[in-house]
Amino acid sequence: QWYQRRVRAAKSYEEFFGSGSISLSYVFIGSGILICLIGFLGCCGAMRHSTFMLLMYFVFVLMLFMVQIAAIVTILVFKDDVKKQIKDAALTKLGEFGDPAKSDVATKPIDVVQKGLDCCGIEKGPIEWAATQKKATYWIRTHDNDVPDSCCVKETTNCGKNEAKATPDPAVVHTKGCETALYDYLTDNMLLIGGLGVAVAFLELFGLCGSFMLRRAILHGY
């Protein structure tokens, strides 16, 4: 049940922020399988003293390392475009919120994100759910100045009644927009993310050096 909840939450985040035509879940699964296969290749090469396998391991790890560097550079260069894409996707979901036909791709993802990040709306907070903003186009058909229950600090039925305003009660609803909440979360965890990145890079470099030295030793009959 815990795993299923995590999978559903990950899917909701993916739907909310927009992942393009390729599912992020499949990208992560594919990357994990590729890393396992490369590691297995290196292990077999070392055990069998196969210079060919060690060479292939070296090449694959080097390619993986270069792809990661390229990905980081691309994100840094096009970070503004990435932000705009995420914002546009989220605003589209906001407009579809409450539509029964869009429950799985809009309503549920927004509810999960607002609960998970303790936020409300996209940019400006609860005010974006107001009829005057004309952003939550489907929601405002049946709700004048209400926010979804997932915006509430303590979620109960209709707890967001009349809270879609510029100065909502912070004891009742979360006042931070989800865009800001996401960036704050990433900033707060930047040290952890950076540390994991450095650790992965170090292991890859260690694998490159180790395979190169072992292959060289085998070739020279050490």
C-alpha cells in the first residue's frame, strides 16, 4: 500500500507539472536497468579478466558520465524555458480542475501536489481560485470564492469556503503558491541533491579509473 501510494503520488506530480511525451517513470526505470547492466558488464569483465568487457564497461560509463554532464548544462542553459513549460502545464491543469472528464490528469494531481507541498494555486496562492482571476475556469462555474479542500491546513469538507482571496486566513488555508513551494523545496534540499550528484560522479570516475587500470594490468600480464 505504501508503494502504491508513492507510485500514485509520483504520477500525480508528473501529470501536474507536465512531462512531455515521454513518461518520467519510464525514464527512471530505463536508467536504472541500464546502470545495472553496465555494472554487471564491469563485474563480469573483472572476474573473467576480459579486456573486451572492461573496455565496453569503460566506454559505457564514460558515455553515461558525459550524458549527465550534458543534461546538467542543458538544464542550466534552458532553465527559464523549463520554468515556463512547468508553469504553463500547471496553469492548464488549474483551468481543468473539477472537470469530471479531467479527474485523473488535473483534479487528482493538483490535490496531491497542494497537499504534498502545503501550497495553494500556482503563482499567487489562494486568490487564483477566485472567479475574478478567470484561471480556474471550470472550478468557478460552481464555486465563487472557494478554494479546494486540498488547500486547507486541516482538510475537512468545504474547509476552503470563501478563502479564495488576496488575504486568506493562514490558519485555515496554505497561502503559498505551488510554484514557489516547489522552488523552495528544491532550494532547501539543494545540498542533499548536490551531495548525491557528487557521490554518483565520484563513483563513476572511480569505475572509469579502476576499469582502465585493471585492463592495462591484464594486457601487461600483471
